[in-house]
Amino acid sequence: MTRFLDGPEVIQRTTLNLQRSPLYLRVVININTAAVDALDQLDDEPGEKEAIHVYRRIGPANRYFVDYRDKRGRRCGETFSAAVYRFYEPQPPAAIAYDREAWQRWAAEQPQGEASENEIQQATIDAATGARADERGLRLVSPLFARTGAEGGRPLAMQAVPPRGPAEAHGLDRVD
């Protein structure tokens, strides 16, 4: 099962069963139906009415096998790939994202290393708390996870917290 930690909300709510988990993945949303699909196969091409969003895999991809019986009672099985993806910034130009050959060249030119353990842990925390990075690279914690203020129980404003280490080391106030 392939999960998406950020990007458009409709993609975040989607889990896909993919045959491959490339490092860079094009995920499409059908403009008419809001259906989500991934262009994971080497010969996949986007449709005319599909918006493309590029994701980068964090951590290694895993494989799993699903064993089941079809409607006639015959035993069947399929192998899928499992991975976790983050929205990639900056997104490539549309001319590259919509053209399969240009996409494959672009993906080969991008950094190919795996995400570090810290990046994977931070991505997991961000997904659980709804945090996101601002333009300075600081994490913005969702007000749903901040304590409410004394006056009327209103949530505190979005507060910046550092991506790693204690907040005090970065000269920021802690979110208690």
C-alpha cells in the first residue's frame, strides 16, 4: 500500500496498490471525477483531464503478496509495492510532467539518494500532527495540536517550531 503524507488533500486521503514504487512518482487527479491514480508503470501516460502532482519516496520501498480466491473459487495472488511519499518541491514544469520521455529524463537527473532516518521520522511526525514547513524551513504546528489559550479556550495561532532539536536551541518559544 502506498501512502502520501502531504500535497493535495484528496491525495493524502488516498492509499494506492501499486506495482512499482519509483523514487519520483507522478500522481494524477482526474479533474472531472476527482479519482486519484499514480503513473507508476514505465509506459503510463496522463490523460487529458488529469492534473499531475510529483512526489518523492521517503525510505525504502517494500513488496508484499496478496493471496485470495476469485469469484469462481480459484486461488489467485498479486504482488504489490508499499512505500510512503512526500510532495516534491519544486514541482517540474508541466511540459516535463506530462511527457513520458521528458519525465523519465528529469527523474534520472534528480538526486537519487534515500531519505535519511531523521527525514523519515520528521515526515511521520508531520503527518500525525498536521505540521508543515514554512519558507524558513521551520515546522508550523497545526492549532489543533497546540493547547488552547486561557481566554475563552481559543486555539493559539500557528506556531513555528524547529525541525529538529529543542526549541530553546533555536531561540524559539516552546509549544506547551
